[in-house]
Amino acid sequence: MALFKQRTSPDIDDRIRGAIDGLRPLLRIETMDIELVEFDAEGGIAVIRCSGDCPDCDLSAENLTVGIEAHLRLQVPEIRSIRFVAR
């Protein structure tokens, strides 16, 4: 019996980070960046930290998060949902 519950595997973390790296050029246009905080493999929840200074964030934040989530879920099917946190 394991003493602790494994939250994620290095392979999934690497694939999520690779998918994020693919988004970085587009996010930099909006002066934004994102990073993986953690992935809960049991629940399929990726926690993503957003940072940056986007002048039109009120207008585009929802579109960006929907697009980011769609891209990450397509690239890493183990992701069931994404929780965004601010820096």
C-alpha cells in the first residue's frame, strides 16, 4: 500500500509543459504567459498560472482561457478540466 497518493506522472507533466510551450508565441503577443502549477492525475485537473499585462484582458480573457483549455485538452487527453490561478 502506498503511503501517499501520486498526484501526477513526469510524462504527463512534460506533455502539458510541451503543449504550453506551443502556445507561448501567441500568448506573448498579448504580453501574457502561463505555466503548469500542478496536475492532479486522479481528478484530471491541471492547475495553470497566468501572468502578464494584457491591456484588453477584460475583453479577451474568456476567449483566451477557452482557447488555452481547448488546446491543452486536445494535446493531453488526460486533462479533464483546467483551473486558472493568477500570479
